[in-house]
Amino acid sequence: MTAEYPPTPDMPEKTKKNSSRICIIGAGAAGLSAGYFLKEKGYQQVTILEREARIGGKCLSLTYEGKSFDLGANYITSSYTQVKRLARKFGARMYTEGRLRAFNVKTNTNSSLLSAVLAEASVWALAWQSLRFVWKRWRLNRVLSPRRPGFQGLAESHPELTRPFGEWLSANGLPAVSALFQIPVTLMGYGQLSEIPAAYALTYMRVGTFTDLMLAALNPHIKGYPKRFTEGYQRLFERISWELDVLTGADVRKVTRTGETIRVEYGVQEELLRPGHPASQTLECDYLIVATPLYLGVLQSFLDLSEEEKALFGQVVYDPFMVTTYAVEGMEDYTAATFMIPEPAIGAPFVVTRQFADNNLVSFYTRTRFGQPVKKEDILAQNAAFARRAAGIELGDYYTYSEFPYFPHVSSEAMAAGFYDRLEALQGKQNTFFTGGLMQFELVETIVNYSRHLVQRQF
């Protein structure tokens, strides 16, 4: 069983809620939810600094011809307890996603998602092993639980969960569901089953999420999931930010952690007064929460990292994720989401979505690998080649192009060597805390849940 989190020596007392100054760097899902839970707990002096001119991070939404589209985070499943709680509080409406389909990149044919999966396994093997997976995943709730987020103690107590997910499936007699998991894992940008540690994949695939996706392969309306936000994920976090002290356009340049006070130096754009000439500002605080992408290239640009922090965050990698949208007619067959089967080459689109039958904005999702960049022009060329081959149309110019540093993670070897024990031991040192996708898993639900527990146990 995962170890309990020890109390932090620097844990602020309840009497300090009105006087403690807390700075959060990053106004994505991690930073905004941490700010929200701190305010909910009674903390008054919480400032959130965001480098971009907008909030939301990977929760990026746009409106096109009256409809809202998510370019980053998108789905909500029945397992999204914290996200749905926030949605109810802030009045964010949801709707059930439309049909999910598959496109065979070898035969250039469309089919149902279920048919594509059954091409790799019999219906009986798939049904039986799906039930076995549900049973095994339910038994793991005592280890991988939202009530105990993170992976501290896992390397010692359950080393089998630090191995690649494909190995875990084979060891548990579940080879028939491997093809099924390639869709939400590999084709959603989380890497190969032979690489991603089982703990990550199993945190993602809670029983509710797994059954949602199984039934969605038949018809999403059977259970009503997956859902999307009617006005987009970003708009939920914008509503949350209205109740918080958030400063956008604040580029943090240097953080100095000495003694009891943390000094944060940043530049903030003076808007129309002096465009292009950011004013230098300084913020002093008692506690720092870092909610930026947690890898070395970002952190060392502003944070006075210790040797232990350098050693840990230097092991973190991510997979760049590109989303390109086009306003194009002739792709009605790709409503609402089509997954490429088998997995296409890196740089080629692996999911194509046309969210609404009455709106012609189409999104192409492309993933690359850490340290193996693909040029933008090559991605656009592969999008165009797919549209000609699959739909017989020319895409023309794109409408938007977005790139995300997606899925911060470590290897199975690093997880087995106790990476997360050392990472959790950092919490509270120099009055600094970390939150975000690395800490539990790159999903909005797990990110929000981790921030909630961080506030509960450390503040």
C-alpha cells in the first residue's frame, strides 16, 4: 500500500491564513485549482502569476461560428469527481460526445471503433478480459486511489506497477485488451504500451473511465460519456479565475529562496502605455507553489534549483502534441472523433475530430516524441496528405495551430528506482511545493485532485 504523507515541518498553521503570503506560478489547471482550494480553506493572500496573456494552460478553447472547441484538454468521464464538482459550482454545462470511429491507415477504410478492436481479438476474449480488468483495477483502488494521489511508496510496495503497462497486461493474462488500450493511451498521446509505466495507465484507466470508453465504442449515449464542456474547458477555469488574484502577462524571471522569505522577480507588460516594454516587479511571499510544466528546461529558467531538484527534474520528459484546425467541407464522416488504426507514424495525424455535424471546423491531432521534433511544415503536409487520401479533399490554409508540452513523465526505470519517493520528499523544502501533471498523471481530473490534496495536507 502506498505510504502515508508525513507532515511537513514548514506546514503553515491555521492562525496564519490571513497573514501567510502564497505565490503560485502558473495559471493552468494545476495553479488555478490550487488557488481555488487555498481560498476555499480560508487563505486570503494568494497571488497567481501567469506568463501568457490568457489562463488555462493546456485547457485551451476557441469559438468558431457560435460553437466552442477544445484544442487541448477535452473529455470528462464519470470518474472526474473533482472536475464535475467545480463544473456544478461554476455553472459549466456539459454534453455527451458523438460517435467514435476508426480509420484503417492500411486499407483507407472507416469502421466502428468496436470493429477495429475486434479485428485484434474475439468478442468473447475481449468481453471476458475486460471484466477481469475491471476486477483487477477495482482491487487496485487501495493503491491507486484519488484519496491518496501520487506514487510515493509504489516502487517498494508494488514494483510490478512501475513496469511498462504492456508487461502488466501480459502478466495478468489480459492480452486481448491491449488493442483496446492503444486507443485511449497511445492514440491520445501517452506513448506506447511497451513504454508507459503501468501506474500511469492504471491511474488514467479507473473503472468508471474504462467502462465509459467501452460503452462509447458501441454508443456514447448508452452511459452518456465521454462528455465535453458546452463552452469549453478553458471557460471553466476562466470562471474559477474570476474569484482569484491572477495576473496574466507576468513573466517570472527569477525566484530566490533564502531564509523565511521567497523573492519572486517578474516582468509585466504595461499594456497600451509602453507596448513591448515590460515593467519589472517584485513579490515577496512566505510559500511558493510551482504549477508550471515540471521539467528542467522550464524550471531552471527562473527557479534557484537545488542539486536534488536538478537531478529529479532532469529525468522528466514530455511528448510534444500539436493540434491543427481547418475550416473545410467534405469531412462530415469524421464527426465526432476518428482514431487512426493501427498507430500511424510519428508526425502523421492520429485523431481527427469534427465535433459538430453542423460546423465544418475539423481538428487534426499530431504527436511527436521528446527530443525528436517534427517540423511544422511536415505536420501540415501530412495533414493534407491524409485529407486527400481519406476524404478526397484539399485542406487549404489552417485556421489555428497549437503546440503543447504534453504528458510530463519519467521512465519505468526511474519510477522503479524511487523517483516519486524523492519527488514527494521535496514538498515543503524551502517552503516550496510542486503540482501539475507530473505529480499524478496528465489529466485535468488528476491534476485538480492532486492540487486539492496538496492544499489539504500541507496547508
